[in-house]
Amino acid sequence: MAGERMRQTGFSGAQAVGDGDKDVPAAPVDMAHLARYTLGDVALEREVLEMFCTQSVSYLEQLRAATSHKDWSDAAHSLKGSARAVGAWRTERAAEHIEELWEDIPLEARAARVDELEASIQEAAAFVAGLGDGNRK
């Protein structure tokens, strides 16, 4: 399945990470996926990625402040969609995993999952910052 997703995204030569049929490319952002939606417009890619990074912080704050299952689920779902749109597959999968956790795990465990999600977002943000240095991957 990893090969199938890599063929679909054009991310050849990537190492896949993950479990089951949700394997994802090793890079924090699948630039081939994003390029299809921006028609290869590098300036637009940069703008979209910067919006993703900014919105991700907002969604994390919403997750940390959530006092109901709806607040939690809405923030996780929004983050999952944003990550999917730019090809941030690790972040997308982390958000997907926590989307329905409200009642299934205690508060401390939810906080740990949000920390894991935040790490994937920070990884994507560092990747995006590197693109500004001419490190297109």
C-alpha cells in the first residue's frame, strides 16, 4: 500500500513510515501532492504551507482548551483536513488518531497525544522553513 500512495502522490524514492494501509512518505510534507493542487506555483505552495503552519497552531490551542467532545473533535477534524490538503501525512494521521479519543482515554493521555501531534506539526513547520532556504525536496 505504501507504494500505491507514493505512486499516487508522485513521491518516488521516499521511505514509508506507518502501519497497515496508512503508510506515508517519510518527508513531513509531500510536495508532489501539494504541487498538483497549486499547479506547480511555488509562491502559492509557500503561501498555502504558511497558512497551514499558522492554522495548525490555532487548532492545537483549540485541542488543548477543549472542554467537550465536540470542541475536541471539531479541532482535530479541521487539523486533519488541513494536513491532508497540503500532504502533511504524519500530521493528518496523528489528527485522525486523536479525533475520537475524548471519551476513550483520560485527560493526561489526551494531552500526551496532543503533544505527539504538536511534534508532527513542528516537524512540518521546520520542513516548510527549510523550503525558504532553497531546500526544496
